[in-house]
Amino acid sequence: MEGVVSNDTASPLRLLTFNMQVGIHTAAWHHYVTRGWQHLLPHPKRRRRLELIAGAITPYDIVGLQEVDGGSFRSGNVNQVDSLADTAEFPYHYQQLNRNLGRLAQHSNGLLSRLPISRLEEHRLPGTLPGRGAIHARFGDGEHALHVFVTHLALGARIQRKQLDYLGELIAPLKHVIVMGDLNCTLAQLRQHKDFCEALDSRPSKAINSYPAWQPSRGLDHILVSSTLRLSHPGTLSHLFSDHLPMAVEVHLPEPCRKAIGLA
């Protein structure tokens, strides 16, 4: 079938997704209580943590971020998406503000890219409370454009189903698709959402445990690709302050897709 075979001699794209928890260092369950104040108040080490995170994400081509602050009192008025893009030298970046608590918190998703983005869309995901969204970035144009979704789903299974149904409707007409983010469900749970899985038409993938960061036992963070793309070397990075581990993969693109986004 056209577009399924990837060029394995070409360099893959390196992708990473990371729920940053706004740079709060969490290394035990009790830290949710003892360090919970950092969700509202600034911490003197947060800037240094951002520098270390920037160093860790520098080798990647596309980075999706969740629970990143858009510049408020708790982050020292630092837009963490802008800061990471600047320090790690990503020429293209975007912040989606999902939960606006004014000067106290700017709860956001983020996208960093070394590839030029031809189109960006924001989507508000369904739910009883506002605060969940998805970034849709298109790279290239036409049938073989690459579509990357960065998202953070709700905790509850009922709302998750509505959100996955919504994403599935967006994905269904597209050919080369990557969905990355904190989906708040395991791969086994995700496979129960047949409409979403059929829309993505994803290849089978291996579950990677990413939560909690200090003793990972559940795979809540995912990088999923349509069957036209191929994954290799999935894994997690070392503990980077958050309660989630960053997850990284290499994605091999078919030649028509590479040409569409200017890599061939």
C-alpha cells in the first residue's frame, strides 16, 4: 500500500512527550502534600530545573509538554514554553492555555519543534470542567502531511471516552498521524476505545511505564502513531523533577511524508 513502507536509511524523527508538573520535584507520594504549595507559589530552584529540562530535550525534533506554566506567579512569571524553546533552541513553539487562573497559574500544553509548522489548531476537549485541550500541528501540506497532536486527557474514564471520541473524529480523515501526551490511561485501557483506535489505525506498541516517576508502575504517557509510520527505540528518560517520566521514541516516516515536510 502506498505510503506504508518507510525509508530505514533516512534519519528518523526523535519525539518526546513530558508532563512537567510545572517543574515541581516529586520523588515520593508524600511530596504531593509537603510540596503541594509549589502549585501556587514560586520556588527558587524552578529556573535551574528548567535549564536542566532544556538540556535533556535538546536532542529531540518535536517535544510535547503537559502541565507547563504559561507565565504566572508560581513560575516566577516565566513562560515555561518560551523559556524551554529559547534555551534548547527550538525555532518553532506554541503554548495552549487550558486553565487560566490569572496571575496565580497559567496551566498549559506546549509544543516545541525544529521543523517548520504549516498550520496550528487548538481544540478544547469535552468535559464537565474546562481545562483539557489538544494542539494539532500540521507539518507540510497535502495528503502526505504529518499531523501531530499534543494532548492531556482527563482522569475520569467517562470523560476520557468523550475526549477520545472527539480526537478520533479529528484524526479519522488524516493519513500520517502522531498522538502524544499524558492520556491518563494505560495502553490496555486505551485499546478498549475502539472508535479512537480505528480512527488512528495504529500499529501495535509496547507499554512503557512512566508513572510515578520515582517507581514507575503504570504507562500513562504515550506516543501513538498511525500504521503508515513506524516506531523504534521507545523508552523513558531519567527522573526530571516531575511526577511523570519523559517518554521518547524515534518515528520513521514513509518517503512521501518525508517529501511533504521537506526532509527528502
